[in-house]
Amino acid sequence: MHSTPQVIVAGGGLAGLVAARHLAGGGVDVALLERRETVGGRVRTLERDGYRFDRGFQVLFTAYPAVQRELDCEALELRQFAPGATVASPDGLSTLADPLREPGTIPATLSNPSVSVGDALRVARLWWDLRRADAATSFAGDDATIDAFLRERGFSRRFVEDFIAPFYGGITLDRSLSTSRHVFEYTFRTLAAGKIAVPAAGIEAIPTQLADSVREVGGRIETGVTVESVSGADGDSSGGGERGSEEGINGCGSDAGVTVETDAGTVEADAVVVATDPPAARALTGVDAIPTDARRCVTQYYALPAGTGLETDRRLLLNATEQGPNHVVPHSAVAPAYAPDDVTLISATYLGERAERDEDLAALTRRTLESWYPDRRFDGLEAVHTARVPFAQFAQPPGFFEGLPDVRDPAGPVYLAGDYTRWSSIQGAMESGREAAKAAIDDLSG
């Protein structure tokens, strides 16, 4: 081993960036490799014609422990959504807010036909129970679907179908609520403790800040290079080959325990942290436990004339039915820098892989909005960008956590960093990067 350990991090998403920063901060010579020209992985923002389009609807939960530990939220200039949501049902639009944070919304919330007084009391009891739970054991114990968990807690079907299904459809991309109850419990507790926000400059400001922090502690980041295979000291290897992995490097060390083949040449190092997307990580490491069943979505952005917003007071607009988009987001109302001054920017997110053409989805969104706002016409609605996301999350059914791989599962000095070692979220990705870095440092110094 070198006097100063040398480690390659293959992958420039959140997990890889956090791993690289902790490795460099721990005295390791680190080179992070990314096959794209920019870092960020799934957390990206397209800037075009004065707009900022995030890759799908993505938000930051400010109370995530990893967010508080890894990010400078003040520097991100976060723009916050209002708590709660506006629910669009056949009965019209209604408000469901957080009365603890916004006491003035109590009358509107209690008059919401989607939530009974009993449901409101059950929400309060659930919040009280979960805030006392140990976050370290959040995914331990008996599991069930979100739907079964809510039935057990006594919530009404209307509350579940009108509010929980579209709200958690946006979080888990699973409107059927067949996702693990542990994901619901963790995120519910996080939402109760913090806020939902986006950086003023778009969601990609998060990996950009992390990349700057990698460089500040001496780590190197190289983009535009693809890792094709990783071989341990015993010669065993797995390769992305024609499948194409996520990332790459240029020149790091010799005399090493791991050989990395890239499209720029062969590289050797003491260890490798594989932080690519799940399919590429499985191809590079041969770890079959890496989940590759994908949740998909399509987010379409629309321009409206200035002054013609949705009037939801920075709240998400949830669809209580399964016709049309799952939810609509008032982007420029929350973060004005997402759009030119003379434009109102909104988006609609459809769950799954939609076969419709972009123009047909836009027409469906227009019809849906006109059904929600019967006194308005949306002829001025213009589709300005469509983000089709084929792998937004991995599926997380009950019991998924026990089958996830460990950061040390690959053979040799090869480590995994990705939300697929924890759970599919910004929290899971950043926590995994920190754990992979710690494992590598511990092993290299042992």
C-alpha cells in the first residue's frame, strides 16, 4: 500500500461526492471519476432560455440528518414550499395545511372534505409517536405496506386516497402505497421536523456545493471518463463493457490492490468506491443484491403568462383522482429564479413510464387544470421541457431493507456507495457515501 492511500471513487452523484470528501478529509489521495461532463448523477438541473428545469420533481427535506451534516443550507439559498398541500378532488380545490406551523389555516383544513376531525387527530397522534422513535432503528422491525399501516392506524379511506396517495406518490413514485411502511415513517417524521425546499439556483446546486467541498479538502474530480471494469488484487473483475458504467478517472497511483480499466487507460489504486447508478454498480462489482427494479416518472414543465399562477400559496397541488398528473408544482411561486420574470413556471408529474407524446401529455395537463379551475382557461399553457426519468428510484416493497447490499459486499478493496445500500433518497445516498468512506479508511489504516 502507498504511504498515502490512493482511492478511486467511480461516480459523481451525491453518494460519490460525499464519499470523496470524507476520504480526502481523512488523509486519502482521492480521484473521483464521472462519465458525464458534470457531476450530480440523478440530481441535475438543465438551464435554458432563462429557465431552470430539474430532472424530474426533486426537493430537499431540510431535516434529513445527512443534509444537516453534509450541506451548507444557508449557502444554497433554499426556497421553501408552504406546509401541507392543495387537494384537487371532484368537490373542488381545498387546503390541507399544518395547523401547528400555520394556525390561520385551521378553519380551511378542518373544512376540507378529504380530512375528518378523526383523521386530523390520528395525524397528530402519529406525529407524536414517530417523533419519539429512534432514527437509527427506523428500518428495523416488522414491515408492511404504507396502505396496510395506515389502515391499522384507522385513517379513513378518503383521507388516504385523496391526500396520502398523491402526496406519497410524489415521494415514493408509488401511488398504490405498496412501498414499505418504514419509508413512510422516516419521511413523515422528517417532514414534521423540517421543511420542503429547493435551492434558488436549482437542485443541481446541491452536488455543485459538494463538488466544491471535495476540491477544498484536496480531492480531485475528473469528468468525461468511463470506468469499464474493476479488478481486485486476485484478478477477479466485473465490467460495465458495452453496458457503460457511470464514471472514470485519469491517472492515480501504482503498486495497488485494485485495477480500474477506463476508456482513458488503466489505473491502479489501493481501493475503489463504486458509486455509480444501480445497474452499472451491479455490472462493475457483480453484487447481485444491488436492486435494479426501477420506479419511473415523467415531469413536464409549462410556461404561463406572468400573473396567472395556481393560487396555492406555494403549496403542491395534489390530484385526488388517478386521471391526469399525480401532482402539479408552482415552481416560480416557490423559487422565482426558476423562470424568466415575465413567465409563471409550473410542472406536472406523471408516475410510471408514459407512452404519450409530449404534446399529448401537455393536452392532458391542460384539460386536468381546466377541470380543477372551471372558471379559467389554460389556452396559454406552453410545454417548455419534458424530463422522462427511466430510473428515478429503486422499488422499496416491505422487507426490502434486509436484502440490500452492504458497503463491503464486493470482493477485495472495493466498496459500494449509493442509496441502494440504505434507501432511495437524498438521505440514503449521502449517508451511504459517508459509510463507504469510513469503511475504506478503516480498512486501509488497519
